[in-house]
Amino acid sequence: MPTDRSDRNRDRVATGASILVIPEDAMVIVPVRNVVLFPGMILPLTIGREQPILAAQQAVKTERPVGILLQRDAGVEVPGPDDLCLVGTVANILRYVTLPDNTHVIVCQGLQRFRIAEYLSGYPFPVARIGRIDEPEAIDSEVEARTIQLRERALEVLQFLPQVSQELLGAVKSLVQPGALTDLVASVAEIKIAERQQVLETIDLRRRLDLVLGCLQRRLEVLRLSREIDERAKASIDQHQREYLLREQLKSIQKELGEGDAGNSSEIEALRKAIAEAEMPEEVATQANKELKRLERMSDGSAESSMIRAYLDWLVELPWKEPEPDRIEIGEARRILEGDHFGLDQIKKRIIEFLAVRKLNPGGHGPILCFVGPPGVGKTSLGQSIARALGRKFVRASLGGCHDEAEIRGHRRTYIGALPGNIIQAIRKAGSRGCVMMLDEIDKLGSGIQGDPSAALLEVLDPEQNNTFRDNYLALPYDLSRMLFITTANVLDNIPGPLRDRMEIIQLPGYTQEEKREIARRYLVGRQIVQNGLKEGQIEFSDASLTAIIRDYTREAGVRSLERQIGAVCRRAAVNIAEGTLNAMQVEENDLPAILGPGKYDNEVALRTGEAGVATGLAWTPVGGDILFIEASRTSGDGKLILTGQLGEVMKESAQAALTLAKTRAASLGLDPAGFEKVNVHVHVPAGAIPKDGPSAGVAMFIALASLFAERPVRNDTAMTGEISLRGLVLPVGGIKDKVLAAMRAGIQRVMLPARNRRDLEEVPAEAKEKLEFIFLENVDDAVRNAMPR
């Protein structure tokens, strides 16, 4: 080193430190972190650890070069031989500076690569014998080609970097030595420390050039992508600025023309913000922004402006976000169902199964449940309980009397006063795309010249295609697949076949008298007390009074009429308490005639079956089961059959079949077959204003005719149902559960059923099985033997 530089460096080094003797074939090693020095490069290094500081001071004092060596692990404070790389760079210390904050900085100039041969012990810093590595001089055509390519890549990378000095560009262009060029490029390019050390350790020129070229290529791709992102962001910002300026100019023009005001501007901005926050699908958001731009260009007074504004309001208020996952706890769901509903054990079991499947397979397409049963048995409240168990919102859409397809799909926006259909309106009301929607009275759908609503429901209730449901008003796809649809109906036969095929039918029967009394005590009385302004303890119903209301004042499968009668009693109590004549009221059975009037229903069975020619049948109606009286009479004539009571064609045919069968069985009944030819037979079914049809009254008609001609009365405690054939067989019929419950409500003690309906008794409540005696019929002889004892 020159003498003047050595003198300056000595002035920077702390005095008093002893100079150690280093062998001539050894070199002081300065370990560095996260820095690689290449030959020919000048680099300032900041050192703060004791070992590097002592090593640098020793080199300055002895005016000898040092070995700059990279640590393998930057976290090691006192590195040993195993913690250092094997290849480093021999360097001269051009300057040693101690800053005021006690930071040491050395400015080093790389000279030549070296490799560690052996570390020497006994020094407070690393000292090692090294082997200097000479730069290869043999250059072939492949190396020259790679050198040219490296120079081009390096210049291309440097063009992407900000504030690149012209001296560096000139150095890259002027260097012709492949080794020097690779070292320069590797030192200035932003590549990883491990890759720089790999370049330093690679001696072969061809491999070293390939290695640096690969690093530059990856870096170039990153820089190109970064520039593209910057350009796109800048273009977007410029576009927004341009739109803002144009929008401000448009506002000024509209203000000058008197077509715009501040209120309209604020409303447009509010709509734009709402569209951005609604998380709409891309197709919907594009359409919404397109309509918003149209709205901006329109005058407030135009008719189309209000139409577009209403359309945008619908789009931003509809829930587009993905709904929250269901929070299903089977135990809690069972508790909710038991608390909300009494009885209906099979229905609750099926609902629990439904909820369990939803919990185990949240993304699956479950069945569409359809609750079918008479009015007042709890179909709607079951849907509300399911919504509570799922933690979802509940919304109801009534389909009764719906005869226009637009009520499901909505009207097109071209119509004045157009609105979306009931489905979209209900979703907007619920505020969630994952609500529980009950489609009530689906069997009351009609059809007309405006289309068939049931056909529109085919898409709504099909989980495979309702994810792209299109409402005519929105004219955009809306995903209904996350919604849970539940439908209700009173009569299954009125539902179109394709629509019924998409649903799982769950039958809800009527309640027994004991079930009604328990429901009244648990739910109805308390609800009517609250609705009529009474307090707990101001009115109490005895069990006998509730039983009397059920028996004498109601005749239904559900409990709606029962609740109305309880409400009437509560209103009488409210009048007395408001007048001050009573503080509390205890309702007994004897009090009911004074409050509700005389009983509305009598035991008609004993009255109507006391003479020959009258039989009690069982019928099914849309509001549950009921008893049916068949009356037969004969007059002198020529063998005609007269039918009255507004009977349908099937029921008339059953009467004709019953008469023919009675004639063929005359001998077994002890009758003269010729006697049928001299009389006219009149069969009448009372309640003539009510249409009646179906084959299930065949047995009752045959028994009535047999009783008439044999002059033997039918037992007044027996009711029967079943279809007959001309061979005398008793064929199975439907609605057994409802018919049995109707018999029990009417005071019947014995029920005769077709033998092939024996399996239907599994659905009959245990209470009915205990109270009733069941007789199963194979043929009409069994019916005669059990209905008309001698």
C-alpha cells in the first residue's frame, strides 16, 4: 500500500493494540453477513462485531490484504470455520473509518478469488492459509456468445432500474473480459446473496455465464411484470381522473341548462357506492353500472329515469353475498321441535333426519319438503321451527289464488308499475340469500291466459337448475341454490305431477281429542290470554271444560276453531274483569253454554243408525276425515235405483255395484231375489249440498241395502270403509289414518277396514288403537256378519 494511505488508516485504528505475527502464507479473514465482494469491485463494509473489527485493524496495521468471506448463517455472532464459506475474495482495505456512533466502516477493493486451505488456531480472529484462484484465460466461441448475451441482458435490466449512473452503463458496455463482466453484473444486479456466492464459487466461465444469465432472466421477468402492473395502475388512475373531470364538466353543463342539481348528484354517488358495496357477481355489477351511467345522462323529469332508479334500488337491496353457514345443533333442534309442537312424532323424526343430513353435507342439495295435511295442524309453524333450528331467517310467500306466471317470475320492466315476482320480493324482505322460504298453499295454484305459475315453479324448486333463476324484472341470473324451500298443501291431488315429483311429501294427520286438549293447555290458552289483555291467573280452564269445547263446539282435524272458541271465553272474562265484577275466572264445563251457547255438534250416530237401512261410512276430506251416513229406502215400483245427495260418478257406480251385489247375495241374506224387481230403491247421502265422490263408501252402501231388505238394523257403534267388487271382495282404500281419527272423534267404538289396509294402522296414533276395535274384512260376508248381528 502507499505510505500516505497507510498513515491515514493507522490514525483511524485504536492505539495500544498489539500487532500479531501472521505467517506469510496465511491471511486474516474478515467474516461478513449478507454481503459478497467480487474481484474488481470497491465496496464499503460496516463491521460491528469484535472478530471482524480486530481482523480489520490487524490488516491495516500490518498493511496486508484480507480475505472477505461470507457466513453461511447470518444469525451466528461468533462464526467458526464450519460457519464460513470456502471461497471468498482477497481485498485491500482502502480506508478504515470509525464514525461518531462507534460504527466501524472499511472500504475494500476486491482483488482475486481464493479458497480456504487450512485455518490456523491461536488468534482472536479467523486466520487461514489460502489458495488463490486465477481467472481462466481460455475463451472460446461459446463463451463469447454468452458474453454478448449477458451484456444485452444486463443493459436491459439496468434500463428498468431508476437512476442508473452512466458510468455503470459505460462499464457494462466496455468490459470485454467474460469473468470481469459476470462479476460486475452479479454485484450490481438485485439477486439473492446465495446466488451471488454461487457465482463467486463458480470458476468455469461457461457455467458462470449461464448462472448469471439465468439469474438475470428471472429478474427481468419480475421487472417486466412490475412495470406492467405500474402502467395498468397508472392508466386506471388516469382513467378515473378523466372520468372525474368529465363528470364535473357534465355537472356544470347540466347546471347551466337547469337539468341537474346537487341532490341528483348525491343520489348518483350513493347508488355508485351501494353498487360497489353490494358484492354483486360480475355480470350483475356490469349491468348495474351500465344502467347507472344511463341514469346520469337523463333528466330527473323523464319517465325512464324513475324506472331505472327503481331498478337500481332493487339490485342494490337484494342480498348477493354468500350466506353464513348453518349453525345446526341436533340436540337444540330436537328441543325446539318438542317445545313448539305436541305430538307429530314421525314428522319430528323426519325433520331431525333432514337437519342431520344438512349438517353433515352443507353443500348438498337436500329435498324440497312438502307438508300435506288439513288446516290448523301446524304446517306453517313447523317451517318456522326448522328456520330456528338452522339459525336462518324465515319468510313466507302465499301461492293461494296465484294464476299468473308473472307472480312467480315478475313482469318485464317495459310495463308500467312492473315488479319482480313473489320469490325475489320475499328474498328482499328476508335480506338473506340463504333464508327458509315457505311456499304456502301450493295446491291452490291456478292457471289462465297469463300462463301457468306451476310451470314457473319447476325451475324454482329444482336444486339442479335454480342457481341461475331468471326473474323477468331483473333479467339477470339469481342463485337460489342456497335457499331452503318448504311447501304446504291441503290436498295432494291438486298439485301437478311434475311439480309433485320435485318434492318429498310429508303427511300431517289430524289430532286426537287428548292431543287437542294438551295443545290447548300448553299453547292456545296462554296465547289467547296474552292477545286478550289478560294476565296469568286471571282465567283458568279445567280439563273438563277444554274437553267439552273440543267435543261440543268444534269438529275439525286441526286446532284453529278450538283456539277461536278459547278466545271467545277469554273475551267474556276480559269483559267481566274490565267491569270490575270479577277478579279471576275459573272456567268449568257448566259455564260453557252461557258463554258459547248450546253445543253445536251432537252424537248423530245413535240418532241415525237406530233403524234398518242406515249405515255409517268413513270419508276423507281436504280438512281431515269425517263420518258419512248412507240411508236406503224402498218403495213400490219396477226395480229402479234412485241416487241423491250430490254424488260423483264413481260414487254412483259404487251404489249400482252394491245393489247388484245385494241381489246376488240375496240367498245368503235370507231374501227373495224376486222381491228386488217389485220395488224402487232410493239411496241418499245427507248433507246434499256437499259434493261427494270416491269408491270407499262401497261397503257402507252394501250394508245399508242389506240392512234395508233384511230388515235388520246396523250396529250404531260401528263405522266402515272400503271398496267392493262384484265378486264380493273388499278392496283397500286411502286416508285410513284420517278416517280412524274421525271415527274416534264421533264416538265410534268399532271400525271395519279392508284387510289389505292392515299395514296402514302403523300410522294411527296409539290412543286411537287403544280406544277403537278394528275389524278387517276380506269380503262382504265378513261385513254383514260383524255389522248386522242376528
